[in-house]
Amino acid sequence: MKQHNRDVSILLHISEHCERIQKSLDRFGSDFDTFKNDNDLRDSVSMNLLQIGELSKKLSDKFISTTQSEMNWRAIIGMRNLFAHDYGSMDIERIWETAVNDIPNLLDFCKKQIN
């Protein structure tokens, strides 16, 4: 598979995880108090963020370097590393802000890149 096609495939999977986060927020409630107090919602969002970070690590170096001004891949991968290695210290407010503010932007970015 050509690298461009591989990157597009990865972006499709990232988009799916972004959509899952948005569906979870729609289903359970999209306010911080609900998020803070609902373990299932928090776990759903967190697992999808972890998957987004894991997939982002698989993007080609060329793609990452040419899009880094539009998307902070380092931060995305860094959050994945925190989930994977130090989940207990995760900042719930930061996870919430990522889900509400950053995920819609990431989804838009992915859709533009795919088209």
C-alpha cells in the first residue's frame, strides 16, 4: 500500500474515533459535571483518545511534518502516552477540554485531508 493511502486509511480510523467521542457526549451528556461523575462516559472518551494517539503514531513522518502547522501531532501522541503509562494522573478537565474543543477540530482536519 502506498504511504499516502496508508495515511488516508489511518485518518479514516481517527475520524471514526472522533465520531465515537462525539456520540458518547451526545448520548451521556455534554456537560462537565456529567463527564466528571460518569465513569462510563469518561472511560469511553478516554479509550477513544488513546486510540487516536495510537493511530497518530502510525502516520508517515512526511505527513506529520507537512501538517504539523495545522495539527499538533506531538500533543496527540503525548496524551496517548499519558493514558497508556500513567492513566491515574490524567487531568479530567484536560480530557474534557480535549473532547469538547479539540476533537471537533481534529475530525474536520481529517475529513479535509481525506477528501
